[in-house]
Amino acid sequence: MPPLATAHLFREVCSALHDLLASLGPDDWTKPTVHATRDVKDLVAHLLDGSLRRLSFQRDGHVIPAPEMRTFEAMVGFVQRLNSEWMVAARRLSPRVLMEMLRRADEEVAALFEGLDPEGPAIFSVAWAGEEWSQNWFDVAREYTEKWHHQQQIRDAVGRPGLTERRHLHPVIDTFLRGAPHAYRDVPAADGAGVDLVITGEAGGTWQLARAADRWELVTTRETPAVTTVELDADSAWRLWTKGLEPAEARARAVVRGDEALAAPVFRMVTIMA
């Protein structure tokens, strides 16, 4: 699959977030979100943390002590500890301070991303896609999905419409589905077997998986027809893969044609560090 360009969209999604936050009333900041222990203000603090960490580590070369992490689960645990520590400390900050800091940090991150070689080695691998190292385009796309999906969770919490037009949501879905081969890594099938992942709606499309040489790959074309097709609407898809929709509910909303075992990884896939 070709690289996915999202750096040019980063400013747009951040600007929409800043405008949204500026429009919130005092009561909006304490409204609950899909995360059981995080309200709107906590999610804003989390987004600020991501931008500040990005600038500190990537632009400025700052290093923090980290434990040895031999497994994906250990990495997730470390990241979640950092997230929680920051959100607790940020509860001392006012919404205005958070907004002002976020606006400046996001502007600097956008400039950083625009100056990267898309095919150069990224400072962070996209671990949920099973990569030990990644190219910059994938790391930036992952960061774009973080800004987009947490913003959408805030919009849900305060009852505002989301950035769900194709321009903004399709790259989120495309980025998430780059993790599909990793989700299928332990699923056996004959060489040449294919699975079609059909995401319906304006922001959707069809992604093709192919089995070759004992591994699954996303391909732009496939010589053989799909043995299994999974159809799921775009809204359910992004919520499922960010743990905002239970797999059983997503399966009930989906249409599966073919081998159910070859559809199951779609409903187990997680595209966040959680």
C-alpha cells in the first residue's frame, strides 16, 4: 500500500479543535466522555500532553527514563502510566491555560510534521500495527488519528457535530486499517486467500487483504476473489478500533459473507495504545 499523507490535515483538525474548545461553557469541561475516568478537561489535557511530549522528544531530543519493555503490554502499561500522571497534574490548570498551551504546542507540532521527510525513519514506531520501526508518514498519520478521535470523543460529550466528512475521516479509517495485517497475523489461510474489508458511508472504501508466503498483506489489487467480506459503517469502525464500541455490538452492526473465522480479527483489532 502507498504511504498516506496527513501532515497537511494536521493543522485543520487542530484548528477545529481549538475553535470547539473556545466555544465551550464552564459546565462542558466537566462532562463525562466515553472514558469512564476522564471528563472533557482530562481529554484536552491528554491531547496537550501528546503535543508537548512530541516537541520535547522529537524536536528537542529530550529523553526520559523508561523501564525495559519486552512486550507490547509492557509498552502500553508505561504509556498509560505517563498519561495518567499528566492528567492528574493538569487538573490544577484552568481551561484557559490548557487552551492557550494547546494552541501554541499544536502549531509547533504542525510545523515539525511539515518539515519531516515522509519516508524517513520515525522517532516512534506504530506499535499497534506490529511495527518495530516506522516511516514518518505512518507516525504522523497515527498522531493525526489521535487528534481526530479524541476530538470526536469531546464533540460527542458536549453534543457537537463531528469532523466526519470524507476529507477528515477517511484518512483515519485508512490509517487504522494499516494495522489489519498485524491483526490477522495468527489467522491461518491458504496462499492466495483474500479478505475484503468494506467500510460503508462517505468516508469509507474497500481495503483488500491477501495471504501470501504465510503472511497477510494489504494490497491495492488482488488476483483472486475474496473468500470473506466484512462490511461495517465508518462510524462504528473508528469507535470499535479505539475501544469506544464493544466488539459484540460492532459484529451485530456488521455484515459478514464467508468464513466467520476470517472476519473475527476485524472485531478484535485495536488501533490505540490501550
